[in-house]
Amino acid sequence: MKLILLGPPGVGKGTQAQLLSNEYNIPQISTGDILRGAIQRSSELGRKANDFMSKGELVPDDIILGLIQDKLFGEKPPNGYILDGFPRTIVQAKALKTMFEEHHDALDAVLSLEADEKLIVKRLSSRRTCRNCKTVYNLITKPPVVDGVCDTCSGELYQRDDDKIDTIQNRIAVYKKQTEPLIDFYRAAGILFAINSSGSPEEVHNIITSQLED
């Protein structure tokens, strides 16, 4: 099973990727993990990527695509995987399509997780993080026993800048501009599954697996 997960921040991609990884015994692959692995191995592409990252700059597409090529079609290609956070743009999606064609391979499905923007903002703005042990809570779905206090270490809970409403709305706007066009791209390819992710993680997972196994 070779899958891509799409969706705005806060829609539950990380949770669903983990559930699918367990369900189908396939790895979750993110560009962040690939970058860190290449840098740790000090591969040629890893060194090039590190040059940009150490300056706080975005890693160019050609380096990212080279790392993806090595990971998916290298000496020990995985039999299946979930791509999380890649592709992010039409340029990357077209390059990935070319890779698959060159290796006579194909994606099985692209899962577009969707939820009302108000629900996404509510979910993310309800997150609180422990200053000490970094445990993450959600005031709606996973509240602490004592308001503002971590259950694990009694540390103070706070709201990260990433979880503040203005920042969340900006992240959603960036997603719509850069990544949402991928939905039409993969719909045209006939492999897009739109998934309503407004339910519980278990409910959403059941919707996904029923779609994939239909």
C-alpha cells in the first residue's frame, strides 16, 4: 500500500498516519525524517541540505526530490509507505509522478483529510503543552485533571505560539495557497479519496480503511 496524506494543519494527519502504519504494517515517511536521516549519515544530499538548514533557509526542491528518490527507489525500497508532508506543491507532485513512471510504479491512493475550518481552529487553539516534559493536552479531547497543570510532572501548561488563533489561521492560509491545488491534481488522476475527518480518530480511521478496501 503506497499512500499520500493531504490536509490542513490540525486535521489529524499525524494520528491517521500512525493508525494506518499499524493497520497495514507500513512506515510513515516524512520529509523531516528523511532530511534528519540524510544529515546524520552525512550523505552528499544530506550535507547539501544541512548547508541550507543551518542558515535557516528552505531546502530547495532538487535536494528534497533527490532524497525522496533515494528513499523510495534506492537500494532497499520499502514495499509500502505513507507519505506525510510530501508533496507540498504541484511542482513536487509532478516530479513524484515522473519518478513513479520511470520505475514503473504507482501510488495506490491519495487521502485528502477534510474538516470545517472553524473546527480545525478550535482543535488547535485548545492544545496546551507542558513546559517541563512537553506532554501535549487538548482542552476538548484530552484535558488535564487539574486545569493548567500537567498530569505527569505537575508542570505548567501553556499555549505555544503555533497554537494561537492568528498563527493557526495563517498556517491554514499557507496550506490553501501552496498545497490545496494538489487535491485537483490527484482528483484528475483518479486516485483521490476525500475523507471527512470531523469525527473521532477511530471513526475517521474506519472511513479510510473502508474506502481503501472497497
